[in-house]
Amino acid sequence: MVDRTLARYLAAEFVGTFALVFAGAGAVMVDAKTHALGHIGVAITFGLVIMAMIYAVGHISGAHFNAAVTFAFALSRHFPWSRAAAYWLAQFLGAVTAAAIFRGSLGDIAHVGATLPSGSQGQSFLWELVMTFFLMFVIMAVATDTRAVGEAAAIAIGGTIGLDAMFGGPISGASMNPMRSLGPALIAGNLHALWLYIVAPLIGASLGALAYQFVRGEQTRPAELVDQPVASTEEAA
């Protein structure tokens, strides 16, 4: 029973991460090919796909879709470390599968939607760290604090991603998600600056989670006591 339950969680994470990369990185490729979306259109696409997937599977897996989010939830004791590697694998497979489909159908346009710094790597590292901090701070509020409005979790998180993408996209690509960057980079064969899109979100999400725990001023329950989808973005509903 436990294995079947975990399998459902992982399937949800696979689908959600696949949708994120397929719609988000796909929007980058489509805009590069047709110029029909523009920067604002790409940013809105990222926000909308996350919003939709949180509503779709947030009550099943917790709707992480992001290795940095999973790491930060585990670090803040809202998610068991024993499940983290399985979640990362499901997210990785979802991201790579989506990127592979786009490489096969559209070619190597825009490096298969990969995130690349427009300036120095140090500049993009700082921006990715700060934007992921904002994102995780909001996620912690709506996913772990019963005083927050749980029904609006998807809107708050999707809106934060769309906002970050609008102002940060032209600088760093506004990834905030190691898997979102890793999938397209591997399929495109372009690993330039990939390290920063892995390290910066991990640090930023960890700081965001710990910062919210501090301002929340409440003890969190140990992850070992959680047995139904943990750290769900619908949990506060």
C-alpha cells in the first residue's frame, strides 16, 4: 500500500514537472520561432501552468515540481528526507521527457528553452537566489501555515512565478528550479552556467523556507509524523 501511494505521488510529480517544462520552456521556443508570445506572454505561461498543475495534483503529491522546493521542505521538516530522492527522480524524468519532445518536434530552437544568463554568471546567480527566496517564502506561507488562505495557494504561487519571470527573465531566465533548467540543458547539450541554476535555487529556497519559519514564529511538526501528502500547496485549505 505504501509503495502504491508513493507511486501515485511520483506520477503526479512527473506530470506536473512535465507540464511545467512543456508549457514554460515550450513557450520560450515557440516565441523564438514565431515571436507571437513576447516576454510577457512567456512569463504568464509559466505562472499559469504552475497554477493549473497545483490545482490538479497539489492534493496528491504536494505539487513540488521543483528540486529546490523539495529540498527546502525537507530541510524545514515539512517533508521526509526518505522521499526526496524519489521526488527528484520523478521531476527529472518529467523535465527531460518534455524537453526531448520539443527537441524532436522543433529542433534546437533557443537551446530547447534552456535558461542562460544574459550577463555575468555572478549576476544571474544572485538574481536566481533572490527570486527563489521570494518563491519559497510564498510557498511556505500558503502550504504550511493554516492562517494563510489555502484556497488561493495556486494563485499565489503561480502569480509569484509569473512576477519573477516578468522582471527576472531578461536577466537570468528566471528558472528558480533546477529541474526546469536541467532538462532542456541536457537535451540541448548546452551545460553553460548550468551549475548556477542548480546551486542558486537550492540556496534561495532553503533561505526562504527558514526565513518564513522565523517570521511565522511557530514550531513545525516533524516530517516523520506526516503520512499524507506532505507539504501540500493545498494543505492549508
